[in-house]
Amino acid sequence: MRIAATYDNGNIFQHFGHTEQFKVYEVEDGKVTASEVIGSNGAGHGALAALLGEKQIDVLICGGIGGGAQAALSERGIELCAGASGNADEAVEAYLKGELVNSGVNCNHHGEGHSCGDHGEEEHCGHHGDHEDGHHCGHHGEHGGEHEDGGCGHCGNHGGADDDMANAGDTSGDKKGTDENDAAAQGCGGCGNGGGCGGCHAKPAFEGKNVGKTVRAHYRGTFNDGTQFDSSYDRGEPLEFVCGAGMMIRGFDKAVADMEVGQVVDVHLEPAEAYGEADPAAVFTVAIAEMPGAEDLEVGQKVYLQNMYGQAFPVKATAKEDGSITFDANHEMAGKELNFRIELVEVKD
């Protein structure tokens, strides 16, 4: 088995689309037998995924990653374990022990290279890794719920309103839409929103003949009032994912587990099977003086902050007054009931 980790000076690099190096590990019988550092030879998730495919990589361990990159990796049969941070060698050892949690931390963009600006040129009021000019404030709790004094958080511009469906990202990687256009694909079944999960080797939470297989499905997502929030039909390309691998929100994933090719089903998902309930603790207020760059943020704007473990998480500025700014780290779809019409197009054996 060959494992690649986004790499920078011994640590997991936090921005897949901009990584300049990978550390590649040769693994036999569950142990690392050799490793080497290679250059990325390109920018953007398409070029990087192609490089990993050429290097016959089986598993990618990284920090932040968006839906387009996930789709490109999935096409090449590369397993993804996102949300890792800290020492790269230790992350690989944790993966091999089945202890590395796929937290689903993402860039939430569909643009090439995962620029964290307005889906074009990069625009930052801080950084979410060690690769950009950063501004510092206090740490925030693991899901953005608490403000820890004396820490070092970061405010990286999250830019426009279009999100990717995978891990709160785009199922296809190139969708245009509103904040609520992040429907089915939520890495690790929604762990990115604090739901927690087993690990990258965790046993699927359900059974079905399609579990463990790469499937392609069309879908249309609507709210209870009939408003459509996303559709793969509109993009002209079905969604591809590994059923039961935690690439999708649980309810969507589970619905596909026993479907036949050509079958169409309608499913209604309560929040627990989708993006979970909104967590009041994920709304927090910080002093603007503690976050250089925050003075330029506007209500409604999205940015990235870092938690105490150095992992990036997206938040939305919801209020700004009297020298303070309030952020909401809840997913845009948290607390919402969702409806999907799903058509299974293909099952790859």
C-alpha cells in the first residue's frame, strides 16, 4: 500500500489545493517500510489528483480539501482521510492503527486550487495553514464553540456563498449555487459538524449490497416547501462516491446501499440523518481587536478559523457591533429537514 500525505516541514500541510510537496509512504504488513518526499508538480486539485494516481497512491491524508478534489481522488480510487494535522509521520501511524479520525475539514470551494477567496483570486484576512500571511486571535473550541484566551486562531477569507457538496462541498466539484447548495456529500457522514465518527478504517454504520462499492447517482434535493437547493441533473453529471465510506451524509448514503441500478427512490431526512441540529455552542463572539483583519469583515461573510488543534473550520459572520464580531460555526443546513429524489445510475464492481 502507498500512502501520501500533504507535507510541509514535517507536518500535514493544511490546504490540499496548494500543497507543494507530498510525503509518500510504502507500507507492508501494516508498517511503513520506506518514505520519500516528492514535489506536487502542479497546482489545483485536478493536477494533484492526477499526480497521486500516477504515483499509484492508495490513500491520501490531508488537512482541508474541497468537493472537487474529493471527486477527482474518488475517480482514481484513492481513499481520503481529511482533517489531519500535526506531524505527518504520526498521522500515518495513527491511520495504520485505525485511529486517525476523518473529520471532514474542507476548503468548501469548487474552484481550481481551492482558493479561499471569492472563487477566483485569493483574498485573505488571515490564514488557515502555515503557507499564507496570517493574523492571530484566540483559539476557538473544536467546533468553534468556545473562545480560548491566549491561543492563536486564524481568520482566512472564505469568500463567496458557493459551497462544495462534499464535506459541506459540491458533489460534482463545479456547481454554482447558494449557501444551501451543499447537500448530500458530507465527509465522514457529517463528522465535520461535530458528529464524530470512528476512523478512516471504521466499519460502515449500515449494511447493503452496494456498501464498499463505487456508485454513481443522480439526485434532486428540496426543502419541505418544495424549494430546490441542489440537483445533479442541472449539472448534467451524476455524483460518484463510495457507498458506506463516509463520503456522504448518512441518510443519503444509507438510501443508496440497497438500490438497484435504474431505481429511483424518494427519501425524507430528518436533521439527525443529514447535517444534525444547530448547536447554540457553535455561535461565539470575539473582540475585533483580537483578530486583525476582522475589522474588514461584513455580516454574512464566510471565513476560516482554526481550532486549538490547528484544524481549519468554516464560520459565518452573523453580527458585528461595539468592537466585537459574532461567528456561527454551524453548517448552513444544520437543523433542516431535507428531501432527495435519488436515481442510481451505475454500480462499479
